[in-house]
Amino acid sequence: MINIIFMGPPGSGKGTQSAMLAAEMKIPTISTGEVLRKEVELQSEIGVMAKDYMNSGKLVPDEVVVDIIRNRISQADCNGGFIVDGFPRNLSQAIIFDQMLESLNKKIDVVFDFEAEDEVLLKRISGRFSCSACGAIYNSYFKPTKQEEVCDNCKSNQFESRPDDNRLSVKKRLQVYHETAENLIEHYKKNNLLYSIDALKSVPSISGRLIEIVQKFPNKLK
Ligand code: AP5
């Protein structure tokens, strides 16, 4: 059982890589961004509240995301390990998460910290689109579908872009990331959990590196 955090700036490839690693390891991925986007789509109470924060690139209040994580992480399928993508986002979320995990008799084993420059991230985000049916992530510059307008994964021809992938919101997301990441990195470095990942490498090369690191924990794997 291995419990992993993916952290890094917007567009650094967390979603792409966490989906691949989760499939490889047969463990669930919990993406707070993904859960929040579903709530917005459903126009639930959480979604209505979160929408403006997300579209303007600000963090949704801690208590909302902490509740999402608490509910999800205590479900049975997380007992065999999990990946958390995009949570925690600041030191206070990290401290609450540590306490939550302790109360559930769990702990984090690895934190992958994706590193890339803002300019590359802006380009990646401007080219991003995803399959409306299965959520597979593509990029018009770096990772197009193999067949034009057909999802590689589920063959759907419906695609969408994220409302928060506009230049203004992305700049704000990057600013928020730079304001909060340092404390988070220090927290996990201090606990010897942090692995820096060069997010500028190719998708397969990063996947290979993540698997290599995870395999250092043979007693933790299923
Ligand atoms: P969230 O959904 O977490 O967005 P994010 O952190 O801004 O990250 P992204 O999803 O934009 O990027 P990614 O790193 O997953 O990159 P991807 O793999 O798609 O959060 C959205 C919002 O929700 C937040 O702004 C906030 O409001 C709220 N929220 C979420 N969590 C919260 C929390 N804990 N607390 C408070 N609020 C929270 O890749 C990007 C593109 O690049 C894709 O097109 C992909 O195909 C391409 N690509 C990926 N890897 C490579 C590569 N190696 N080479 C070339 N292209 C690549």
C-alpha cells in the first residue's frame, strides 16, 4: 500500500501522470480540481460556491477541499493505496491532512514535486483539451489525439476546454502557486518525502521516472 501526493504548478502534468500511474498501480487518484469541476457541472451547493474561485484562479477555501478529501480518503478503495493530485495546496491543508491521515492510521510515502518554468506552463495550458466522455487529457501542441478529433482512449469525438484555462486565470493560478508552494515543499522535504520531478521531460520519460521511484518501495506495492 503506497500513498502518494502529486504537487506542482498548473500545467506541469500532474493530471496526465497521476492518471497513468494510478492505472499502472491499480490505485485510485483523487484530484481536488477534478472533484470540484464535477460539483460545478452539477451546480451543487459546493459547485456554486467554488465556481468563482476556480474561474478566477484562486484557491477554494480550505474547509471545502479538506471535507472532499476526508470523505474520499476514508472510502474502502483507498485502503490499498491512493494518489492525491492537487491537494494539499498550502501548509495549513498539509497539516490538517497529516492529522487526518494519522487518525485513519495512514501516512504519505512519497511526494512528487513537478518543476517547470512558467513560460512552458502557459503554452501547455493554452493547448490543453480533454475528452468530455472519459476525461483523457490532450494537447494541441504536445499531445494531440492519434486520429483527428477521436479520443485515443474511448473513441468519443466530444472534447472540451476548461473555463479556468484563460490567460488571466492561469496567471493568477501561477501567482498563487508561487506564494504557497515554498512552505509546502519545505514541509515535505523536512519529512524526507519529497522527490523533485523535471516536468520539462517527455510524458513517457516522466512516467518511467515515477515508476522507478515507486519501485523503491517494494514492500509497499500490491
Ligand atoms: P487543478 O485542477 O488541480 O488545476 P491545476 O493545479 O491548476 O493544475 P492543472 O490541472 O492545470 O495542470 P496539471 O498539472 O494537472 O497538468 P496536465 O496534466 O493537465 O485545480 C483547479 C482549481 O481548483 C484551482 O485553481 C483551485 O481553484 C481549485 N482547487 C483544486 N485543488 C484545490 C485545493 N487543494 N485547495 C484549494 N483549491 C483547490 O497537463 C497540462 C497540459 O500539458 C495538457 O494539455 C497535457 O497534455 C500537457 N502535458 C502534460 N505533460 C506534458 C509533458 N511532459 N510534455 C508536454 N506536454 C505535457
